[in-house]
Amino acid sequence: MIRRIILLLLFMSISQSQWQEINQPDIGTVSIILADGNQLFTATNQAQVYTSIDQAGSWEMLADTMDTQPYGADLLLIKGDAVFFTQNIGEGPYNYICLSGFSGWGPWQELAHQSSALISIVDNDSLIFTLLNGISISSDVGETWTEIPEPPITGYIRLNLATNDYLYVSHGCQVYRTADLGQTWEDITGILDDVGFPSPYSCSTVLAMARHDDQLIISMYWGGGKGKLFLSDDYGTSWTVLNEFPVDHSVNAIASKNNVLYVGTASTLSGVYYTTDFTTWIDFSTGLESYDYSVSQLAATDEYLYKTGGTLNSYQIPLPELDAHWESTQLVEFTLSQNYPNPFNPTTTLQYELPTDAKVKIRIFDIMGKEVKTLVNNQQNAGFKSIQWNATNNAGQPVSAGLYLYTIEAGAFRQTKKMVLLK
């Protein structure tokens, strides 16, 4: 409680900033916006690409003018000294690349693939991934593409995220990852399509996925404007629902900057929120009218957060000034949260917070005090943590239904809570 009061006072002191409309380029209005450090790149609704080095105070066309295509901007990707752009109107050309050299950007060049517009594009440090007829990769900035095996699903595929370790794709609410360029795929859906809302709602698609430091954040859509946010500390092997998120509206956009997570909803009843601990969420919508709450995209430079979506479409707001006082008050005590769901069958999630690095041990006991399972027994860094228990013992055998106790030992901290397994 003390921590939340301190945080509230701090947020009150920095909440004077408001969203402001940004200037628009000469040809069209901002449709897609990306940030690279303090430089902005935008694709307009007239299929033109611009850049800004003064926080959208002014815009300069990136290279030569392309044929205007109303509402044609589809994809935009910054990859080092290359910008990829796809427009999806007309008979083509659809897919372009612009390279930066000693004399600046340009000109635009057509990519080799022009039979259709690229559907999706993501990248890591060394590769670009896109959807042509299937999943294809390029290691030479789009000069050549190599098709890789797809996951064992039928129907459309969406590329969600690429890290240096994994490529993440989805089909509806099924989420897969590969660590070996498609040679093997793992279904990591877990609780993503299960923990949501009661009938008539059902999980239908992945709306957004992003890295936040060394964690993954994913937004799942359940229909009717409702959605759930989840977190993974282990690259998607297990997921934790972020129950402290203050609204049940679906999240369309996720951005991470300087250890702060920003999310934007698709609703006209709620807008943008941010957090540093997944427990305290701050409404960051000051200056937006209800008709501009809805967010399509978020992008963060070193100074501002930008949003698209709504009617006037594009805004900016200074990033919150989270000083050393914030860092020192963010986590001030060890905590062990109630497991979720509870009762459960067969899997539940335990969440805990460490204000300092500590040797952590988390164990499960039956009602007679006999140890059933050791979930954690190692040195861990400070921060928000989670672990799942799948109702098995240390031998990997299923345990019977009933009341169980789970305990945490972290430094001098000790705490025990109860949970119920149903079968």
C-alpha cells in the first residue's frame, strides 16, 4: 500500500503533459509511424514516405516521390540503412526499398518480388522475415528470399515478432515459435486462448506482440471489444495473465521504451496506459477526446510517445519523467500474489516480486505438510516474476485434487498461501 501511495504522488507530479496533434506531411496524412532513436519515419495515406528529425515539427520526403495511391500504405520497416515500404493498391509495383548512402536517402527501388504486396514483415539483427506465398527470409536486405517450413496449421499465418532466438507466428489464437528457421515448431499457446471471458466471448486472434526488456507481452482478442494481456519470462514457454490491467478492452498496440511498457486500446472508452511493474497502470490519455482514444499504433522516440488511430489520427506526448525516486520506490518489498486461476485444473500461475536480487525457493506442499514440488530454487535478479505449476510432483506424476500450500523463501522473506486443485 505504501508503495502505491508513493507511486500515485509521483504520477500526480508528472501528469501535466498532454497529447498534442502533430504536423502532417505535405502529401497525405500519417498512416504508419515508426521511430529509430530520435528520428521518425512515416508512410502517409497517399503512399508517400517521410522522415522527421525534429519530433514531427517538420517532415522531409525520404527520397523521390512515388505514384500516389489513396489509402495504399500497408507496411513500413526500418532495417539499419534501409527502409522497406509496401503499398497494396492497383496493379503494382507494390514493394520497395530505399537505401541510405553518403548523399542521403534514395532513390526508391523495386524489390524483386512484385507479384503481390507483402503481407507481413518483421526482423531481428540479421534477418528479415516476410510472407510471400509462405514464410520467407532474407539475409541480404531483400536482394534474395528463401522460403522456410511453416508451422503445422491450416489457413493464414501472421508474423508477430522476430527476436535473435525465435520467430513467433500465429493463426487465430494459436501461437507458434521456431528457433531453427522452421525446421521445428513449438505450439506455445498455453493459456492464451483459455484465460479470457465467459461465453458468448471466445478468443479469436492475436492483436499485438512485443518485447519488453527480456520479456514478451502479447494481446489476445476475445470479441466484442474485449481482450487480455499476457506476459512471458521464458520466451513464450509459459504465460501469465496481467490481471492488474485496469480495463477489459482489447489492446491494439504495444511499445516499450526505457523500461516502461505502453499499451493502447481499441476502445473509445479507454486510451493509452503505461506501467513499469505490471501492477500499477497509469492512464496516459490526458488531452485526448473520447473519439481519439482508440489506438492503432504506438511508437516512442527518446523524447516522445506517438499514436495513430481515432479521427484526427496522430498525436504526440512527452515521455513521463521517471527519475531516480521512481526507481527507488518501484519495488520496496517482497510480495507473493495469490495464484491464478484458483481453483484450477490443471495449471495455475504464481506471481511474486523481488525488490533486490535474492536466492529464491518456491515449493508446493500438501495439506499434511509433505513437499510435493520444488518450482524454483536458484538465484534471481530483482523484478516481477512468475512461474506455472501443472499439478505434478517432483517425479512428474499428476497429483490428486485437494488443498495445497505454496511457499516462497527469498532472503529473510517467508510467505505461504493456499490454492485448490480441482479434477
